[in-house]
Amino acid sequence: MAVAAVRRHIGGSSAYISVNPYAVSEAAAATGLGSAGIAMAAAPAAMVKPSLSQFAVRHYGLHKNRLAEKQHELRKFSGKMAVDERSWQPGFGLVNSKASGARCAVARDLEVLFSADSRGENLADRLGQIIGEVVAAADSRARIQILLKYAGSLPRLPDSDCIPSNRVMGCTTRVWLTAKIDDKGRMNFAADSDSEVTRGFCAILLKAMNGAWPLEVLAVPTDALGGLGMGIEGVASRANTWYNLLITMQKKTRWLLGALEGKSVYEPFPSLLITADDMIPEGDFAKAQAKYLLPDTAKVQLLAELLKQKQVGVVAHFYMDPEVQGVLVAARELWPHIHISDSLVMADRAVKMADAGCKHIAVLGVDFMSENVRAILDRAGHEKVSVYRMSSERIGCSLADAAQSSAYIEFVKAAASSPPSLHVIYINTSLETKAHTHSLVPTITCTSSNVVQTILQAFAQVSDLTVWYGPDSYMGANLAELFLQMAAMTDDEIKAVHPLHDKGTIAALLPRLHYFHDGSCIVHNLFGEEVVARVRHLYPDAFQTAHFEVPGEMFALAMEAKRRGMGVVGSTQNILDFIRVRVQEALGRGFDDHLQFILGTEAGMITAIVESVRRELTAGRVQGAKAKVEVQIIFPVSSDAITTTSSSSSSTEESYQIATMPIVPGVSSGEGCSLSGGCASCPYMKMNTLDALLRVCQLVGTPYDGTLQPQQARTFNDHVAGYAVSELGCEPILHMRYFQAHGRLSDDLLQHVCNQGNLQ
């Protein structure tokens, strides 16, 4: 049995380790670690650099608290890995031998982990020295000259390599990159660009990276490139090129290593390719989503006629089923009183529809949304306008339910006992919850798009304030992490986020921010560790989008991308706007481009995204844009996020057709959600069917409309602290409206905070 001997130098001393490659492979399969991860876990503790565990965390999908678990699992294989006193010379022979690719990769990984670089310096040092040469130049002009000098030394790529598959995504200019592992096991990159300044940036990075071991390349963190701006006026955006080039280098390196080790490449996520003329779905889930983006014209005509005849306005959430959204978008051309948005705007649009003469409002959402619409209409003097839900059964929401739990009441009571306190409650909660919590402690609602500014402004206006956020635990944890990151920023960077804060104020607010720890959205709950590992492997160079409610892993991924201009974290509207602007920028650059977006939120967003993207692409064509821009929306869901049905029909052909027919994720069995791949859709939102909407429209204003009584939006006649629930529950919303209009907390809310216990 072949034995690979590898030498490693640490602090001037030598150590030798002998590894059986077959045992490594067996251990890798049993523990889920790659060969390099096995080497890290198997090596004696004294021989492992502290940074190696960070490698495992970053590049092998391991949380720090799971590394010890993997090491424990590995001990059963310790008898197959033994220390051996053998000599070894640079250019480890096994790499050039006829041994299998997997064994070569094992040897190469171990050579990196257990040997010093033959050049006597590490990659980070080389990179720092090269950057330092440019930064040390006297002025911006001198730095440009150095960049152009580097650009002149960069060989041109042949036209055969300047192809879409080699494009570096997210750059302001066209950049191409190729990668290979040479016969010594080291990385060799080549790059080119249609911009000389960008070629200079590329040349600098390639000078450091070429000749590095694969794991050295994978270990370079993006924050190691902090000097990239280099104070060069007019080319600050080129820093993103450098970051994106590094990300692409690491992606190609990871894929090359996987091929050498014989690892199967992850199956791509389902996706939808959008062009000016077509939509091309890949994968059953994407096909199911795309099926209804071009709706049945007969259904569109029927719905529009009913809405117009009965004077029914429709407000719907982005997370609707694609079939419903497709019909609604098309029907809007025939009946203008149809609106699709996030929850905040729905009630406002309902008021405008009532002002325009609509006698009924159909709410396609969960129950707290219809409650908000009912209450806001009443406050606007439209008590006679009826509001209908789409089911006689309860249409719930996991977040709204969490805010009605006894644990949440205790959380709010703790806030009330620690004045001055402000309770910041997510808009996705019931009117009743808003009223009860506001009766205990001053409360303001927020959305995922304004929560950061709301909290920072509150801390700025009340110096000794304590803020209590809920009920979404992931958003709360993400807020805490965001503010922790801000504490490490410069004052100028902090003021760019909020002008009234600096390092001192951010540090002071950290211990005074509390969030609820037991509430989450079932849609975003599953965008966790497994999904992020696949995204990092397959799509690290794509634009990353994430709702503020996603778990920390997805949040961190999108925040990392955001820092290099490739990501967004926020509300559904923020995500939609981000995609729209990136498409506009691509059209403005004037060359063919392929944009990839990871959709880190509910799949129902795809209808609004397709509409927005197609509108931009069509407008670009009308304005004479010659560039061909295509947009790929990637759904980070597992391959089993789509199910099939079976049939006992006697017809073999019919049974086959039904058995292979994809089923759109729906309510009855929770299709679309998987622990290994994210959550495709919200089962509560999918209770808002097209049939239900048509039924409401057909029955309103007829002798049978009494059957719709169970579907009327809930009204609140109860009182809390002497106030009507409907009135008191609207106050936190009105406080948010004031903040949105004026950028600060209202005097009424401030007075309430400073005089807690007395409702104003």
C-alpha cells in the first residue's frame, strides 16, 4: 500500500508525517471532510498552525464548534495514519507519479499544510509587498504609472480564452481569467481586460498568486486586499475588480482541486435565464415557477372583467404563488387597481383604491396583512369598504405567531422594566400584538428596509436608550452583527451609514440592543449552512441577495458580497431594486454580459423580478442598446424541492404523464422546503389561490355574499389600557410613517419614551 511522506517546517524544527492515501479517502468519506480537512484534523496539535482551523471553517463548510466533532470522528482512523521518520525533497515525487488524481491531491494538500513555501515567504507577504510598492508612490499620477507598467508586463490572452465562461463577474470592465494546476501542483493564472488600468490591477494580483499552492490561494481572505483603493482618483471602483478576480481565482482553484480528487461537483441550483425575448428555466423547480409567468389569457380576461364589474381592488404580497402573480400582472393592464408589493405598502394602496371608488378590497397575503388593511381603511374614513381574505381558514405567519407567545410578552415586559426603552417591532405582526406591546412599552414598527436607520436614529435621539427588537431572531442577530462590524469601521465609514454616529456611539449602543431569540420566518429559516456551502462552491462570483430575515450564514455571505459591490441585504423591495440597477448598469456598459443573482428570499419574488428585468431589457433595446444582456436568477433550493405525483389510473400513458408532472410547491405537504436546500415558498402565502380570488369576485354583491363572512378581515372591538385595539395598534405604524417622512422619531414618541407608563 502506497505511503506518502511529507515534511513540514515549523519554527525552524522539522517534523515528518506519513499518510496512507487510502485511509485518507476512507476517512474523508466518513467524516465529510476533504483531504486537506482530514490532514488538518489528523495532524498532531503541535504541528498545526492556528490558522488551519480557520481554513477548515472557511473552505470546508465547518463551523468552529463542529471541527472538534469531526476530529473526534476521525480518531477511529488514527491507526491508519502514522508518524514516520522519512526524508522528503521539494517537488514531492507523488505529484508527478502515475498515482491516481485523488492521491496526488492528498499529497499536494499535505505538502501545503505541512511544509513552508519553497520561496521562504507566504502569499499574503508577497501580496502585501506588491501592494505596498504602489501605495508608496508619491501621488495618484505615479500610482497610475505603476499600474500601467504592470499592465504592460501582462501577456494578452488569446481570443479563444476571452469567452463568457472565463469572464470575471461584477467588474465595471470586461475581465477574463483562466486557471490551471501545473505539473508541480502549483497554481497558474492568466488574465486580461479591455481596460489598461484594470490590467494593471490584474497583473499585480497574478504576480502574487502565480506559483502558489492551491490551498494558499483558497486561504487568502478578501479583507487582505484592504489597500486596493490605493488613493487613485477615478478608479476606486476598480477595487471591486480586484476582489472579484480573487473570488473567481478561488472558485476555479476549488473546482480544479475537486476534479483532481475525483470529487463530484455539486449539482447546480435551479435557475431561470431571462433575456429580452425569452425565459429559459433549468431544473424542475424553475420550470414550475416559470410555467405561470406567461398566464392563460382566458383567465386574465375573466379576472379583469370580474374586478371591474364588482369594483374590487387587489393588494397582494410578493410571495404569492407564480400562477396568481402571473395572472394579476397581466390583468393589471386591463384593471389598474391591482398592486403587488411587500407588506408595508399594501394598506396604503388599498386606501388609494378606495379613494378611486373601489367598493371591496381583496387581500392576498396572511391574516395580519388583511387586519392592517382593514384598520388603515377605517382610519381613512372607508369603513364601508369591505376587505376579504382568500380563505375561511386561518392564514397564519410564523413570525406573527412568535410575537403572540408568552415568551415574547415576557421579553416586552423586560423592556418595560428597563426605562428608557423603545420596542422596535417588525411590521409582520398582528395589529393586536402591536396594541398590547405598545400598551406596555413605547413601540414603533419597522420593515427590513428601514430597521437599521430606525434603531440608529433612536439611539442618536435618546442617549441612554435601550432598544428591544423582535420578533425575528435572525434579523435581530444580523442587526447585532452589523453593528458589531460597524464598531470596527472608521468614523467616516460609520457616518456614511448614519451621520449622527461614530465609533464611540456605536460601541456604546452594542450592550443596549436586545433582540428576541425565539422567532423566525419559516421561509427564510432554511437558508442556512448547507445552502451557503453550495453557494460558496458554485456561485461565489454571483451577485448575492438576502432578505434581512435569513440566518446568519446567508447574511454573512451577502454582507461580504455587499462590501465588494456584489450584494444586497434588505427587504424584498431592496432586492428588486438592486437587481434592476445592476441590469441598468450592465446595459450602460455597452457590451454583452451575463448576470447571475442568488435569490436569497421567497421564490414568489420571481414574478416581480422577471417583470422588472424584462422592462429594463426592453427599454434598453428601444434606446438603441446593442449589448446583449441576460440575467440568470438562481433559486438556492435543493433538488428535491419539487415533488411528483403518482396515479393508479389504468392508462399507462396517462399514469406516466401524471407521475412525471412537476407540482408547484404548495400548502398540503409543504413542497419546496428542504433541510438541505432552503425553502422555496411559504405554505401560508400559497393559500391565496387564483380560484379563491375568482370566487370572492363572483360572490360579492350577490345574494350569496353571506357565505364570504368567514373571509372578511378581522376587526377589533376590544380595548387595551382604555384604548381600542384598532386605534392603539395603528400608533406604532403611524410612528414609523413619521420616521419615514422626517428621518427622526416624532415628539409624541419621544415623550412617551421619556415618560414611560403614560400613553400619549
